[in-house]
Amino acid sequence: MEKKPLVLCDTNILIEFYKENWSVIENLKGIGQQNIAVSIVTWVNFYLVH
């Protein structure tokens, strides 16, 4: 089974996800939850600002 690479998502991806942008949602589904990462900087930016 092929192991997928880890994908680092920036704030703009999270914003589009929460805006229910279906293109972003489908891309994230294709990547798989276990292969998605968010940096601490993005986490702080997203959760403290929004």
C-alpha cells in the first residue's frame, strides 16, 4: 500500500474549508485526514484571530 505524503495546510485552506468550499473539501478528502498537518503558527493564527 502506497503511503501518502504529509500535507501542511495554511490558514487560507482552513478558512476555505470552514466556508464550505467544496473544491477544498474534496481535495482534503482525497489527501485523507491522517495525512493533513497544521503548523502551530497556522493554528494560532486561525483559532485566535477567527
